[in-house]
Amino acid sequence: MPSLTSRGAFAALFVACFAFPAIGEIASNEVTLRVEPLKTTVKEGEEIEVTVVFVGGVQEKTLILPMGADPSGIISYRATEIGSGRDWMGSRRDSRSFAADDRRRLAAGARLQWHHDALRFEGVDNALAGNLPAGTYRIVAIYDEARTFRPENRGSRMIRSEPVEIVVTAR
């Protein structure tokens, strides 16, 4: 007679065979987000530039994106210093003072690129703002429809990119 342990392992394997395809199917229906730094190494004081890439899943989706300035932070960034674990929140520096939402269709499997230059970072635990100090960071882009400018456009979709590493060297 099989032991209780081997029956449990068999049951777990049986459930996994059916669960993983379903998880993959759900993930492929959604939009994914990537952040691609223009340079992976910058000097202190140098502006950090990135391209945010939305990739459509198997169905067309509509994204709410800023039409210029993004004061509400639909697209924001989080930088975590690898050595200390210190967090910095980032946003796009934009001198334009208007704010509005734009509905953009993203076809199934299509790519939508959004270039952000001159990112501004603020320490979560302090009032420092500007460019990141010397160190190695993991940067994540965050798309959050709950932060749209117009209340009627607000949704619950939040997408986080996989982290990318960037190095800030001393001058």
C-alpha cells in the first residue's frame, strides 16, 4: 500500500498539471510591462532615461495614459538600492503643466513604447529629491490606472515591470 507521503506528492503533481496551464493562459491575456534603460551605467547628476514598453496579450486592451505631464503618477518608478535596500520613488520630470488622460488601444501582441527622460527620484525615508546617489539599483516601472487624472477613467489595473539593474557611479 502506498504511503501517505507518496499519495500527497502524487496529488500535488496531479493538481499542478492542471493548474499551471490555466495560470499561463490568464497571464497571456494581460498586458505586460517592461522598462528598458537607455544606459545601464550613469554618473551621479546625469539624468536617467528609460523606455517603457507595453506588450499586448492575446486580446486587445485599452490603456489610460497621460497626455503630457503625469502629475497623478499613472506611470511611476521605484528604485531599490541593492546594497542598503533603501527605496526611492521616481516620476518623469516634465515642464508642461497640463494634464489629461488619453485612451490608447493596444492590439493583441502589439508593442507600445513610451520614452521617459529626466526621471526625478525622491527618497521614501527622507526629503532628498533629484538624481540617485552613487550605487547599484533595481528599477521597476509601475502602471496604475487608479491614479488617472479623470475619475471616470480610474480602474483597478496595476502592472509592474520586472526589475532592471542600473549603476550610478560617483563623478
